[in-house]
Amino acid sequence: MSDTQNPEPESNTPSGDETAQMSNDRASESTAPSAKTPRGIGRIRRSTLILAAVIAVLVIALGITMTNLVNTNAALAESEAHAAAIQTQSDEFEGDLELMTTSRDQYRDASTKVSEREIAVSKLEDEVEEREKAVKATEEHIAATTLKDGYAYTVGLTMEPGVYEANATGSTCYWKITTSGTNYSDIVENDLGKAGVLRVTVSPGQDFQSQRCGEWHKVG
């Protein structure tokens, strides 16, 4: 037999000291900060920055929205004010239109009344004209049938045939009827000195004249 001793096989089981050391190491690992902590902090920071950026964007967007809302409200208020002004102008225009309509109606009424008055005046003028014509005709008839004292007349030329009367106030009235064309020498009828109402009848082809007898008027 050999004196050489076989070495004992190495055991994989840790010794007591090693076990204690391993326990301490594990405890240290559980309590000590992880080697990966700085990387986690970086991620948190990035998330925080992103959140802050998102919040900032939201705030800006909210500010823009509020500004737009304020502007919109201001524009709306301006539009309402403008609409109110337009409504006021419209009301004023309606009032003016009503006044103009009233004035137009009054003018029409006045114009109608003026037209009616003009028609009435025209009728009156026509009536007055007819009366004037009648008066003129009467005057012409009276003039044609009135013989003035002291003048000589020829029947059918300067006087109408018919019956004439005069009112003699004195006793010196003289009248005579002569044949026309005889220079008043061919006496058909005459009279002198009678007072009061005198009446003579003349026919065509005769002349008539009187003195101090007054006017002679045709009565028939």
C-alpha cells in the first residue's frame, strides 16, 4: 500500500464564515442604494419635464383660448352694440317714414281739398261769367232799347221797332215820328206839352226824336 494519502475532495458547501459573509453582502445589497437609481431619477426627471411641458402647453392653449374667448365676447358685444345702433337707426327711419307718410297723407288731403276748391271756384267763375254775360246782354238790351232825349233814331238801324214809354215831368216835352229818308220833315205823328207817362209806337222805315221828355224805354 502506498503511503500517499488521497486528498479529500473539496466541498462546494461554504464554510460558516463564508456563509456569514454572504449574508452580510445580501443585507448590504438590500439596504444599499441600487446601482441603477441615477438612471431611474433621470427617467423621473424626463417625465417631470414632459409633464411640465404638457402643462405649459395646456396653460398656453388655455390662455390663447381665454384670449380668443375674450376677443369673441368683445366682438360679440361690439356686434350687439352695432346691431342695437342699427335697430335704433331703423326705429328712427320708421319714425321718419311714419311722419313722411302722415305728411304725404295730409298733403294729399290738402291737395284733394284744393282740387275740390278749385273745381268749386271754377264753377263759381263759370256762374259769374254767365251772370256777367247775362248782365251784359241785359245792359246791351237796355242800351239798345233805351232812347236818350235830344237824339234822333232810325228804326231798324239805331233802335228797335216797338212800343216805348217816357215819364215827362214838364210841359215842354216834344216828340215826333217821321218817315225815314225825308230829313225828319215828313211827320207821321207828334205831340207837345203833355206831362206824365207818354207812349209811342214806331215801325221800320221811321225815325224818332224827342226833346225835354227824358229817356224812352221799350216796353213792348
